[in-house]
Amino acid sequence: MLHPMSGCIFLILGVLLVGYPAWRIAEKMGYQGVMGLIALIPLVNLFVVWYVALNEWPVENELRRWRASVPAAPPAYPPPPYAPPPPPPVAR
């Protein structure tokens, strides 16, 4: 027979093993970390998954604004400072 406190220990372990990574993932997406803890609430987590999948993340908005503000990169190789030599004459 299990100890009465074993249920609490499993609950705490589950929150740590699922809640902490979910918190970190939500922060990396640009949302508040608490949104990751919603992954622990049954049925609500399904709506959150669809919301996250179908909407644009705050990180994506920030990246788009940053890319619009940065000028285009220069070409990989700059053009030579002189004109290329003419091709050699064809021997006949």
C-alpha cells in the first residue's frame, strides 16, 4: 500500500518535469512563462496549443520588425576596382 503523501510527491514531480520546461518554452516563444503552466490544466491546454499554433508569436513580430530596420547585406565579394582584362586573341 502506498503512503498517503505519495500522491503529493508524484504531483510535485509532474509539475517540475512538465511545468518548468513548458515555462521555458513559453518564454522563448515570447509569451509570459505562466502560459506554459497552462499546459498542466486538462482541456485548457488543448485550446492553448491551437492558439499558439495558429497565431503569430511575439518573437516572430520582433524579428520581422528588426529585419525591416536592418539594411540589406552587401554582396559577398566586392567588385574589382579595375576592369577585367580582355580575352586573349584566338590563334588561327
